[in-house]
Amino acid sequence: MKRLADKTALITGGSKGIGRAICNAFSQQGANVIFTYAHDKFSADTLCEEIRERGGEAHAICIDHTSPDCAEEIHAQAFKKNQQIDVLVNNVGIFDRTSFLSITKEQYDSVLDANLKVPFFLCQLIARSMVRQKINGSIINVSSLSALLSRSCMTHYQCSKAALTTLSRSLALELGEYGIRVNTISPGLTATDANKSQWEGDDNAWQGRSAGIPLRRTGVPDDHAGAVVFLASDEARWITGADIIIDGGMSVY
């Protein structure tokens, strides 16, 4: 029996990077997959095709993750695809490197809206549906090691991710009585499309950063998917309010 058989999972930001790895891992474990993406229709269509070729079910939703009605629109479109959501993964995370003294209100709003406001209200909408349908669901929020360790020129991003981690703990407390589990993963330094400018074409710089990681390498998206599958599965049925740090040991220093 596959670990997520007969479950439907909604993953935000699923067309690339960690989100794409999660979509593939969920599909391989038997879940029906619904994911959102912002711009790259080709990547989204390709992922759907890959999953369907393996005999799985996948649907993509194009959305602006910073729009005021984003959570409501994702919820509405997801339920047009499937009338039951068993697992929600809030994976979207946007950032820009700007010094604290130079961050504008527009930059702040954009990052906080996508990284915190949308997950907050999407959790609320999906949790209401889970309660109404009596689903013992699982919500997994993708935070960041940056929520725990300070990084220069990422103040607004770090604030949004720290708040997301706290949101998970608060929801674990409030939703536990309904059998809904809420957990977090916090990825460390991972090579994705979002940070390609940092590692593409400059192996020395990226290797220099990995030298400070006990396992002596930076992460790849697949390094995180297994933990999310576990948290979504019945094997984690007594785990809620947890934050799993996946960083190759970087945070032990």
C-alpha cells in the first residue's frame, strides 16, 4: 500500500524546486496532486504530464501568489478539481536581497503577503473544509532555516518565515481537537531556480558555502520531499506542532 493512497494534496508553488520534488514524491506515494504556479506554464504542464505518464493524477492552477484574493482563488479552483483536500503544503516563498535600510513598503508587502498572509488564510479555508468534512488532515508549512539564523539583506523574508513557523505551532494547538495536524519543515541552503543566480556558473562560491555544512554539501529539492511525505502520512499520526530542520547540520554551529 502506498503511503498517501486515496489522498488529495494541494501544494502551492509546485512547478519548480522543492515544490516540484514534493509533487513528484506525493504522486509516487499514491496521492492525487493539485499545485499552484505563478508564471512558468511549460514547467507546470511538464510536471502534470510526468505524473500522468506514471498513472497519477495532477492539476495545475496558475495564480499570482501576492494578489489580495489569492487564498480564496486557490481554494475555489482546487475544489473544482477535487471536492476533498486531505493534505495542504504551503510551499511558496519569495524573497529579494535588500538591505534593511533600503526595503520599501512595496517589497515588504509583497514578501509578507506571499509568505505569510496567503498561507494563513489558505490554512483557514482548507481547515474549515477539513472540519466540515470530518477529515483528519495534515497541513505542512515550508519555512526556512532563515527563520532561526540571521542572514544579511533578508530581514523581511526572515520575519515572514519566522511568523510562518509560529503559525504552524498555533494551528497545531487550535486544530488538534479536529484531528488536523500542522507541522513545519525548515530547509537550509538548497540549490533551486529561485537562487540560481547564487550558484550557477560560480562553483567556487557555492562550494565555499557548503564547506560550513557538516555533511559537506548543499541541499537539493529531493532532500526535503521525504520529510513532507512522512508528515503527510499516517506514520506521523501523533506528530503535530513540530519543525523539522533539514539543513545538512548547518544549524548545529
